[in-house]
Amino acid sequence: MRVAVCQLDLAVGDLQGNRASGVQAIVAAAESGADLVLLPELSDSGYVFSSLAEARSCASPSRGNPTLGEWHDLASQHDLAIIGGFCELGEDGKLYNSAACVDPTGVRLIYRKMHLWDHESEFFSVGSRLSPICELMGAKVAVAICYDLEFPELVRLLALQGVELLAVPTNWPATVAPTDERPIELIKAQASAATNGIWIAIADRGMTERGVDWTGCSTVIAPDGYPVITPLSAEQTGIAVTDIEPSRASDKSVTARNDLIRDRREDVYRVVVQVDPPQPNGFNCETTLESFLDQR
């Protein structure tokens, strides 16, 4: 699988301009032979909202969503899958910080962010379900969004369900790191990949939005915890492309005697995977092209 992570310069409220930036990145990724294209969190709306009213003005329902419709057209045209964040207006009238996976057959999954960061709670409601898992090119793929990645329980639960690649649209606000140290967000992502033996792809923002600088560091991390793409700097925008072998995530051995999953002490501690009914927005891994086109 060839994966492209796209680090974009977006502007809050500029729906048309943000979608155009996404299209440009997707086309460039397709020209590089990408099978999967990853865009940042809230890639259609921008992030630094000034009010709930502004956030609501940027939101659209998942059904008939212009961003997802555009992604479907591009996925069909270029025979690839697209994962990215969008500002969702739920059927319940609430706003959600959501992400979708779209391929030529339609919407494969929609996930609503479960862990809201800082001011996000002023605009969004929390999601209540782990990402569905869908199969892309034989790889089991799921989604987490930004701050979600900092909760090891979430990543472990997905790994226990067989996820091989975790796609993470993100908006990491810049923080101050000690000299010559990587940002702590990237370190946590590397630790999550190594602890669970999975691939993690990250697409962050670049540049600045309303005075907020971004961490950047868009990259792809291998199951051993090391990036296979040099993380992009915060001053960069564009795409980075790499080939991965998702099946590497099936091997959890770390030595001839040790295994990341088998060595857990379930006689002492245990994590439980909660199986939920289909998502209230109606999308799951079985969504068909016909039903998606009907919704458009």
C-alpha cells in the first residue's frame, strides 16, 4: 500500500478554499501513485473557531455532504481511498469533529472524535464509539483523531481487534519542546505504534491559523515505532508518500520469546472491547456505493 500524508495550510471558515486545497493534495498524491490519502482534522472547515455560531456555519450533515461527495468523485477517478476530517452536523442537531474514509465504492466509515481538546468542547459533542474497521487493499484500517491518540486504551482496543493501520487526521497546536527534542505528540505516536505493533499515519496542519501555530510532523510510523518518512516541519505544506507493508502489523513478536499481545497479564488486568450497534449516522463498513449516491 502506498500512503500519502498531506500537510495543508487551511483557513477557518474558508470552505471553498479548504476543499480546493484538499483536492490539490489528493490529485498530487494520486500522481505519486498513492492508494490511500490522509488529510488533516477538520480539513474542510478549519479549526480555530471564534464561536459556536461560526462552527455551526461550517458544518454539514454526513449525508449529502459536499466534502465527502467530492472525495468520492476523486476516489473513483483515481482509484484510491481518502481519509480526512470534516465538520459534521449530526442528525441530533449537535456538531461533531468527525473523520471519514471514502473509496470508489462510497463512504466506508465515519468516526466521531471521542476525546475533545481544550476549546473543542465549546463547539463539539463527544463521539461514543470506537472507529469501525474497514478493509482497504487487504489491510485492516481504522481512524482516530488528534487527541484520541494520547489515550493508550483506545489504540490498544483497536489493535486487539486486528487493526494494522491507524490513520490519524490531526491539528496539533505547537508546544515548546526542549532543544533537539521531538514534539511530545510525535513521541506519543511513536510509542503507540511500537507498543501495539501497528502502522500509524498522521496528517497535521502546517503554517498558522488565527495566531495558532501547528506542530506539523506529518509522517508514517512503522510497527517498530520509527517513522519511515522524515516528519514534515511546521513550516512545510505538501504531501509525503511512502510504501508500507500492512501485514507487518500481524507479527507482534519482539524477540523469539516475547509477543506484544500474548505477554499481557490478563489474569491481572484486562481491557474489554465494547461491541456497539451501527452508528447513528447510518454509515459503517458495509455502506454501498448505491446507498451513498442516494444520500448525495
